[in-house]
Amino acid sequence: MPSSITRKIQLTGGSTYIISLPKSWVKQLSLNPGDEIEIFQDNNLRLILSPKARVGENRVTKATISCENATPSFAVREFIAYYMAGYDTVSFVCSRLKAEDRTIIKDMIRKRLLGSEVIEEDSNAITVQFLVNEKDLPISKAITRAASIAQNMVKDSIEALKNKDEEIAKEILERDDEVDRFYFYVSRQLTLSVSSFEILEDEGYNITQLVDIHSAIKSIERIADHASRIASLIPEVKETDTSKPVELGEKALELFKDAFGSFINERRDIANKIIERDVELANLHKQISSEILNSDIKHKSALLLVSDSFRRISRYSIDLAETTINIIAKKTTGF
């Protein structure tokens, strides 16, 4: 069927306007006389037709991954990719899949993918079903939870840096998977929203904002990654003066909190003010890096990496503020 078909509007009964449906479309969807069609109107006044789900009908998308001699990390990457692509069920079929490898794969999937459930397993295959319902966890709530975890990770990384606390550092590293779970989930929902746009519209979003929503959750995920990076460096700097990187970290954390506040509350004015603070953070980072390089303290490289991560956290916070402005601009009807 061609991508565009022209139909003439007809008037029947003196007050009802009708058009005919393309025969090939009706056949592809196995529609019959009496079946119901849902009609949606987008912001550009276009009508979108979608067959109404029949009672008891549950359309399931399945994928099968075949390989030989796969490592657990390879298998997990594949499951993540198909999860974010929106599949309901994914089977990983691989000869010579060791029992210990299957255990690692299952544990990592459950840990990193929301709603994952192993429904079938044998010596050569693992089948996972993703039981995810956007009604139970809206995109906005998932982003808020990810941001909350990431903020606490940054806050705790600063405390661990101040007090040289390796136990807190270990806890931060464990929390990174939680942020990843929400990132993968939001990415999955955004993919599904391309064909099921009600996922976005039920939350007040529209399809033009899809890229910006992904940009927001990606910025949060990268901030969590850098908090983990800082935590991993705590053992290397436990005998070093960390006051300068801590100063930068506190300002970066404040910027992140304000940036997310502007995002969740749709405050364009605050977002613009946050962007203007970038120069201050850039200059502070440059000053601190120079002081570290010119000092005789130990573990300069570790301290520079810590400072770099705090600077990157501030940059991703700026990205989040810019995303806020972009997403507000696209809320206007008729964009």
C-alpha cells in the first residue's frame, strides 16, 4: 500500500461525513464489519486511526537472538537492546551456554531491567518476558525517581570524599544500576510511544518532545555514572586533601537540583538562570585543576578525575536546563 492515499469526503444522511478505508489496510489487520476503530486527533488536527483491541486480545511482540559461544555481557547487552526496542518477549538461544553463565545473565537482567521475568529456560536458551505497564509507572514518575537516586548519589559521593568513607562509596556504586533501570525503562516507553502515542499524551507530552524527554533521562543517567566514577576513586584519595574538589562538587550538586526543579516544574525562567551559571562553574573547575597540577599533593591524577566528573555533572545539569526550555517550547498547540 502506498504511504499516502487520497479519499473524497462523502455526505450521507444530510449530516454525517464519511470516507472509505483502504481495503489492504483492513485485510492486514483482519478487520471485519462491526469492528470498532478508535480515532485520535493530534496537535496538527490530523486524524489517526487505530483498531480498538478486541476483548481478550493481547498482541505480543517476540524476538529471538541466536549465537554461539556468547559471553554473559554480550547476552545482557542484547536483552537490553530488545527491551528498549519495545519487545514483550525475548529468547536468547545459544549452544554451549554454561550453567554459571545462565545464572549471571538472569541475575543481571533482573537487576537492570524493570518488569523482567524468566519464563522459560533450558541448557541452550533463556526466554524473558517483560511485564511492564506504563499506567503503573508513568514516564514522568520514572524520570523523577531516577533523578532522586542520582541526586543522592552525588550528595553521598561528596560526603564520601570529605570523610574518605569507602563504605558509602561502595553503596553509591551499587545504586548506579537503579538509575540504569529507569533509563532503560523510559527509553523503552519512548520507543513504544512512536506507535502508541497515547503513552505520551496521557502525561501531557506530544511526539515532538520525544527527543527532549530522552535527552533529560540520559543527562540524569550520565550524572549517576559520574557519581559512581567519583565513588570508585575514593580509595585512591583517602590520604589526600580533597577540599577543593569537594567545593566544586557542592556547587555542581546545587546546579543539578535546580536544573531538575526547573525541568519538573516547567520553569523556563529558572532554566535560563541556571545556564548562565555555567561560566562560574567552568572557571572554578579550571582554577581547581590548575591548583592540583601545581601542588605537591599525592594522587594528582585521581583528584583531577574527581574534579572532571564534578564538572561533567554540572555540564549535564546545564543540558537538563536547556532540555527544559526546548520541551516547554514544544508544548504549544500547533507546533
